Amino acid sequence: MDKSAHSRFMDKVSKVNGCWIWTGAKDKDGYGVFRHNGLARRAHRLSYIHYKGAIPTGHVIRHSCANLCVNPAHLKSGTQQQNMDDKKR
């Protein structure tokens, strides 16, 4: 994400109690979305890529908090099974 895209991204973030709450547009599933390079992408995935690097093949991005959060410190990659196990907890 270039500097201007990052600035636009952060304009849609409200920092509350350690979480970076997404205040921008959401998709039909309730995930934050951000238009970047002509594509609408999920905000938490873009945050992970920007701050931590590529998402490993076959992995999803898991949230350690139950908020609509894009704080990279609250995001980690993992398998879909790990994500479902997180959801149960």
C-alpha cells in the first residue's frame, strides 16, 4: 500500500482500547472493505499484508479480538480450521 492509500485506510480507523476499529464500508458478510488498486479487498487482510507481509498460501487471517478490528497486532494467519476453533471459543 503506498503512502496515500495508507493515509486513506487509516482515515477509516478509530483506535479504541488497543483495537483499530474499521469505520469504513463493509461487505455483505460484515467485514470491512477498502478499495485499493481498483479492487475492493477486505480491510483486515490488507492490514495484515501491509504490516506483516504476504498471507501464506491456504491461510486465512484470524482475529484475536471480537471487534471489527484491523490492528495488525490483533491479526494472525492460520488455517480455516484454526479460525473455526477460535470462533467456538
